[in-house]
Amino acid sequence: MSTLRRVLLILLCLLLTGCWDRVEINDVAFVYGTALDWQDDKIQVSLQIPLPGQMGGPGSQGGGGGQSGRKSWYTDSETSENLVDAVRRMQARASRSLEFSHQRVVLIGEALARKEIAPFMDEFARLPPHRLSSLVAVTEGPASKVMTTDVSMELLPLEMIRELLRQSMKQPRSLRDLFELMLADGIDPALPVVRTIDIPIKQLQNQKQIIQLNGMALFDENNRMVAVLNQEEAKGILWAMNETRYPELIIPAPNGSGSISSIFHEMNVKYSPVVRGDDLRMNVQVRATGIVTSNQSTYDLTYRVNMLQVERKAEALIKRVIERSIQLAQKHHSDPIGFGRLIYRQHPREWKRIRERWQELYPKVRVHVSVLARIEHPGAVTEPMGIQERDVQK
């Protein structure tokens, strides 16, 4: 064998030394979610880590139970000047390497949300391991408290929060969406609010609290939370943003007593800004198509003329809810719908002229909402159930 071949063979053997850079799964702790709070003028970072060994098997006790009643997740927390230093301190006392590539939820505590959140979000955008697809929400009270709530339906509390957030909007807000909204001109962030509520102990085994969505948090141009809308007000904002998934509406019966429930499976919202000097107007056109899901009234929906009256009632309700929610957003100088961005796209020269005074002009924008609602059919049963024919309002 020639000398050259011997050298090549030796080099080849050196290159085939096995998985020198391997990382064993037992040496890694996958962070499922992060909670950020403001405490003692510092940021408190809490991490939730699944414990695979406690997820099911003989003796498991529900979603949060794990084997022998132990929890299926572990939470660690640290307070520091910034997120990186807090994670470094938690890593110093962790037996496994903290891995953020599978992070799916980020919670922002109420106290932190009322500060300018951009500096605390910077590290999420700057460090590659953090997933920009992680869903984001604001919590009522400390985020760490919500994150550690025992739940029965899912293995991890954050998994339940993630599913709730996915159901809350057509396009749930992720870290990527939040960064784009914070950097964009003419639109402000709006995030769902999550909270825990007390429930009777007998209702769900030994569970004392449950997690639920509780409205929408509005931010201003400085990325500070300025208001929290309740469920009804948040519904109007989501309708205006065209982000509601199958919105439901309870419509009072035009005649007789009771109400009619409808769900709208199609909704389209169009905006037409009108700029005349400093006189700004926003025309909002809403088209909604739905079906009747329940008729708990004495009103007969068999006749088309009766259905038309129900549609007019629905239009008035949708118009009222959307107008009320937009007025609240204007009152708090928050633009979650993006009126400024709409003006910029359709009237760029006018936007350049008013951009510096937008915060002054935005609350004065006159909003005109027009709604066209159509209910396709009343369902398989046309007349109210359990109502005698003589009592039905034709």
C-alpha cells in the first residue's frame, strides 16, 4: 500500500470517530413555556418543564397527576435584571441543559404589561433558541401563578392555555405577530387575557381553580398596556379585527318573548378611510352569514318576513357592539385595528402629513359601521319547540 493511501486511510479513520457531539435526551430539559412578571423593580422569569416520567402510566391521576399523584411538570423561577441572566442562574442549579427550542407559550404578567414591554421582548427576538411561533398572552395578576394552576383536562397548565389561545382567534397572537405589531406604524398590539377563577371543590374532584380567557389587553404606541376589555367588549374588537372564530349572538325576539341564538360562520370586514384635512372618518362594512342554533322564544321563523326581522335585529346588535368597542379603544389611545396603517396604505401622502399628530387625531376619528347580516336557515326545526301553536307569534 502506498504512503498516500495510508495517509488517506488514517484521515478517514479520524473522521469516523462516532457521534462526538451527541446530546443525550436524558441530559436535556425542554422548556414548554415562560412566564414574565415584574417584582421589586426586576423581572421575574418562571419556566415550566415537562417531566416525561410522570406523564401517565399505572397510578396516574388525571392530566396534572402523573404517577403516584406527582405532578407531570416542574417549575423554576428566578428574579434578575434581564431574562438572560435569570435563565443563566436557573441553569446553574439545573441538572439538565435548558432547551427553549420547544417553547410554545409566553405569559406576560399584568404588572409587567403596564410597563413598556419592548425591552423585555428584545431577548426573545435576539436569541435563536426561542421559537417565534410561541403563543403570547397577558395574565390577570402574576403570570407565574397562572402558569402553576393545576388543571385536569391537560397534562400541563400551559398546554391548556395554548389550546384556549388557539380557539380565541382565527390567527392567535404569537411572538412573531407581537414583534411585528410593536415595530409597525399605525397599529398597536392587542393580546388575550388569561386568568384563574375559583370553583367549588366538589365540582372537579379536588381542583380548586380553573383557567379561562377573560377579555383583551390593549396596548398603546409605547407598548404599554392601557386597558383590559371584558368579554363583551373584546368580542366587538375581535369582530372589528375580523379575528372571531364563529361568533355567536343572542338576539331578542322581534315579537313575543324570549331570544334566538345564532352563530355566524362567515364574516367579512372592509374599511374605507376618508381623509379631508384633519377631518378623519372610517367607514366599516361588515357582512355576516349565519344560522339559527337555538330558538328559545315564541317567534315563528318559518316565514321569510320573520327571518328578515331577526336579521335586522342582529345587524343592530353587531353594529352596537363594534362601535362601543372601537370607542373604548379610541378613549385609551390604542389602535388595535390599525386605523393608522389603513390610512397609510390607502392615503400615503395624507398619512405622512398627519403621522406626527396621530395620537391627537386618532380619538377624533369618526367611525361609521354598516352591517349586512344574513341568516341562511333556521335549522331542522322551524317552529319553537314546546310552544303551543296558539302561542306562537306569526
